[in-house]
Amino acid sequence: MNITVLFPILTVLLIVCFFLCLPPARDPAPVKGKAKQTKPAKRTKPDAPDGPAPRGYGESAAVLLVTLLYALAAFSHLGDRSAPQSSVVFSDGDSVVLELDGTYDVSRAMVYSVLGTGSFSFYLSEDGRNWTETAELDQNYVALLKWHEVELPGRARFLSVTAFGEPELGEIALFSADGARLPWRTAGALSDEQSLVPEKSTFMNSSYFDEIYHARTALEHLRGVWPYEITHPPLGKLILGLGISLFGMTPFGWRFSGTLFGVLMLPLVYAFARRLFGRGSVPVCCTLLLAVDFMHFNQTRIATIDTYGVFFTLAMYFFMYRWLFPASQAEPGSRPDAEGRPLDLALAGLCFGLGAASKWTCLYAGAGLGLLWALHWIARFAREGRAVRRLFGCNVCFCLVFFVLVPAAIYYAAYYPYGIARGLGGGPGMYFTRDYARIVLDNQSYMFGYHSHVNATHPYSSRWYQWLLDVRPILYYLDYNGSARSSFGAFVNPVLCWAGLPALFVLGRRALAKRDRQALFLLLAYLAQLVPWIFITRVTFEYHYFPCSVFLVLALGYVFALMRGRAERWRIPVWVLTAAAAALFVFFYPALWGAELDTQRASLLYRWFSTWPF
């Protein structure tokens, strides 16, 4: 049997065995006669703690260790910490001449593109008077923040570069036929960082996939110029720019913020899971499941805005859960329908505003919050009638402030760099000008029109039902080097993806049959991220499943908690499944970060389905 067929079969069998270990929720049958009755195992609520240690030092140490190990893996091979920082901005028709320190046989050039679009023509000369055009480079919108290899065959002492349009170059290096970098005699912005010139362009030293939009826009915001990418709100790019401010306009710099937010998701998921299921093994397993998820790993390491939207989505549901299920409900005599602290509800609204100002998909998450809020008050009215009218009215006013006014203010203020680019000054009074308001309103109209009429196609696009089974990952990077290749993409850890589906059915059954509010909360949180994509006809990709995958972790955590309440040896299947997910992460890790692997061997090990890009 082909090993690539064996892997998914074994994974499915493991998941089936795991769910077979979930005992049914029924009391044991009574024993007739005088036979000795065995005392049934004590069954607890899904959110009951499982360990005696009141302070949970071991639990905290485990989560800290998982977070540190994940951070080490995530920041390793993230990108080069150096890149050309000085550059030349050309106008249409501008030329520059560079001189080598002698006459050489030239074979190729390495050119680093920064911002601006246009094209370049390259000319070689031995005497500086007679020129031969040898190559052209088209610096279009997909060619920015990258090293380009340009074939320049000829013998030369001088190189002339003529620009068309307004492109910006960072560095140029010439190489001889034997691969040696040739020394410049001319000193200038295009030849002053030769030690940074790589042998070839890779994801470590160049942008890939949508980084050409978002990393570029972050730099444009920092420079105070009008951005090229205006199809998403600006806050995500502003957060991305924080890493650039700290580490420079380098691959590591423009990927730093997203990777940091990916690391911070781990303690956030732990806090969420502990609030849901109590202390013990279950929240630790949830944290580990997120740490070893392929989607979480790769999607937070690319300089796009999805990470921030998912982080704030997770945070807003965490605070909403704290409000709907306050800790005081566990105390004797507490009312099961009483709300938590207003601060938690306010923080949920704040995170909603931050998420919406990062990416519009957070509006789906906000709709899910609204539904949960409405169901809560419907239940209270059904139980208490008119007695809660005043509380309801006050809460509506509170939500109008923190879920409408505050998010609107955050969203509006996030367009600060747009106002700067239009020369509006940047002071507080800028926000109250008609020109600033027009910028914001016009952009909303543009974004809606753009996303409503996207007709593009992509070889790695996929539909929502394919995300559920992990059958169509999106390829982010691919580079061949003889018989070896380096590649990676975005898809969910198969253990999490495939085990998460039956966990969702468990949530649905518990929500309907047992009227379990916790199960309903998690199920609606997941569906709020998925259902809108069912009706979207534009091109979509598996990374749009990223918000759902986070709630798959919590759905599995719910099943873990059910096992804890029904079986004495529940830890064995729980840790086996979690360990299997971790083992797959270790197994796939070289293919997740882009290690150079033998092409045939990579396909043999990692191409579980014909649609997987290995």
C-alpha cells in the first residue's frame, strides 16, 4: 500500500477510536437481587476541574512551555533580518550608470525592488560610450519587496539602468559566469549594501503571496503616502507596521507582528478553555492543539491581516463568554441567568471594533455575538417576564455604546494614515473635517464594490465544503532547485480538522437534547465564521477557514471535558489524540516552514491527497 494512502487511513481510524471511547450519557441499569452493586463512576459537569492542585502550577508551567516552544518554532526561519534600506526612486526616463572596478564577463544581476511600478532596461558597456541593451525587468505590483535574477550576458565595465514609470530600486549586484559577485567602483544607494545580496530569491529574503499588498501598504503608511492596497480597513496594516518600525523593512520585520499575535493566541486560548472547562488537562490540551495546527502556524507567519482579525475574534468571544457565564454562577444561590461584569461586555465590544477595523470578516463574528446576546435575553424574558425590562433597556443602551459607537470610533480613527497621505495635517481636528469623512466613506464604497465583483480565478482556490475535509490547501510558496523543492501552504492539521467535525455534531446534539448553553455558544461561534462563506460566490481559499479552526480546538476541548465527566481513564484517549496532532506537526514541520526537500520524497510523505501541494 502507498504510504500516502496509509497516513490518512490511520488518522481516520485513530479519530474513530477516540470517539468510540466517549461513553454514553446514561445512568447504569439497576442490579436485581442482593448482588453487590458497583458504585458508578462519579460523573461531573463538562466544565468541572479534573485535578486536585488548587494553584495549578504544573498546568501553568505546561502552557508556558508549549508557548515558548511554539514561539521558538514560529520565529525560526521566519525571514532575513536584513534587507536593503537605502534606495533610489526613479522618474520616467531617468537613468543611472554604475561602474565596476574592472572589465569582466558578466552573466547575471540580482536586483531588489522596493515600491513603485514600472520597468527597467539594462545596458552593458566596456568603455562607457557604446552600449548594448541586454535585459529588461518589469517591476509590476507583484514584483515588489523581492530580489529578482536578471540574465545579463556580456562583457562590461559599466552598467546603465533606465527606468520607465516611477519604480524604486534598493540594490543591484552583478555576477560573473562562475558565480562570483563583482565589485563596484561606484558608490551609491544602489551599490552600498552588497553584503546583503543573496545567491537567489527565496521566501527568507523576499515577499510572497499577499505580502506584496499588505507589507507594501504598511510601508506606505509609515512613509505617509497614499496606499496601493485599499481593499481592507487599515488597522491590520498599521499593526503590521509596528514590526517594521522595530526591525526595519525586512522580511523578519514585516512578519514579526503577525507571528507575535500567533504566539499570543496560545495563552488566550488557554484562558478561554480554562474558563470553559475548568483547570486541568483539558485547557492544556486545547493550547497544545492550537500550537500544532498547521493553519495557525503558517497563517500567522505571513505578513497579511488575517491573523489580527482572528485574534480579535477569539478575544471578543472570550469576553462575551465571561459576560454570559460569569464565575459567580458556580456559587451557591446564584442566579443562572444573571450576567457578568459590564467590563467583560465592554471588552468584547472593544475587540469587535479592533477586529472590524482590521478585516471585514470580523463583522461575521460580530453577528454571531449579536445572536448569542439576543438568545440570552430571550431566555431571560421567557423565565422572568417583565421583571427584566429595565435591565434589558439598560443593557441595550450599554451595547449601543460599546458595540456601535466605540467600534465606529475605532474604525473611523484607523484611517489616520489616509488623512496624512492627503495632507490633512494629522491633528485631532483632522477627524472632524469633511475631507477626512469623505475619505472614509469613499473607501467603504470602494471596498464593498471590489469584494462584490471579484471575478478572479486561482489554481488553489477552494469552496467552504472543501475546507471541512482539508482537501484543497492553498499553496503560498514554491521554489525548485534541481531535484529538490521548497514549498508551504495553508491547511489545517488533519487530526484537528477531521476530529473537529464529529466534535461539532456532539455540540449540536448536546445543545438540542440537553439544552447545553455552553455547547450552543461554541457551535454558534463556529458557524458564525463559516455560514457567511456558503453564500459568497467570489474566489475563496482555505485560509478563510482560519477563524473556524480556532473554534474547532474549543469544540474538541468540549468533548475532552465530556470524557472527563464520564470515564475514569479519560486522559488516555485525550492525550493520545493530542499527541497524534503534535506528532503530525513535527512530521510536517519541514514542509510547513519551507525546508528544501527532495521532491519525490516530499510527495511520498506529504501528498496525502492529489490536491495537496506537495
